[in-house]
Amino acid sequence: QVQLVESGGGLVQPGGSLTLSCVTSERIFTLNSMGWYRQPPGKQRELVVRFTNLGRINYADSAKGRFTLFRDDAKNALNLQMNSLQPNDTAVYYCRGLKNGAGCWGKGTLVIVSP
């Protein structure tokens, strides 16, 4: 089973930036897909961005132009650079990996955007 550990969350002011990191126990290229999701307070979990081993990267509309996904294969890490953060970006951010039909989640990292 793939192990995923997120880090990098915290408190940031509106307009600020954060970089989240997800380290996986598997080499990223062995995964069918990997991505970031978030769950705002009182809402359902939603996609932020994910990539597939076919080379596709899908961003949610809310993330386009502000968030950038990039990977560090040497560290088995999938990072999410988030810019121009707004209060409605407040959420627990989760990393998800899919391998051979089995999906795994990390425990999440909390991002709070507030003055």
C-alpha cells in the first residue's frame, strides 16, 4: 500500500503563498496517478489538481492560474505551489495516489487563509 505524507500547511494572509509537499513511499513514476484534493470546512472533498502516468494534468477551475503542480522524483515528492491564496482556499489539503486500481490518501495538512 502506498504511503503518503503531506506537509507545508499553515496560516497565511490573503494574497500570500504556500507550498505543500507530499512524499510517497513509492517512486512516483510507478503510480497510475497522483494529486491533491482539499476539503473546506463543512464541505465535501474536491479535486485541486492531479496528473496521470499518461502525462495529463487536470486542474480544478479554482486552481487554474494560481496553483502549480510540480514533482521532485529524487525525493519521491509531489509539490503544490499555491499563490494568491484567498479565504475560500481554507481547507485540509490531502494527497492521493493511485496504483494498480488501489487509491490511498495521506492524513492531510491544514491551510488557513485569514487576515
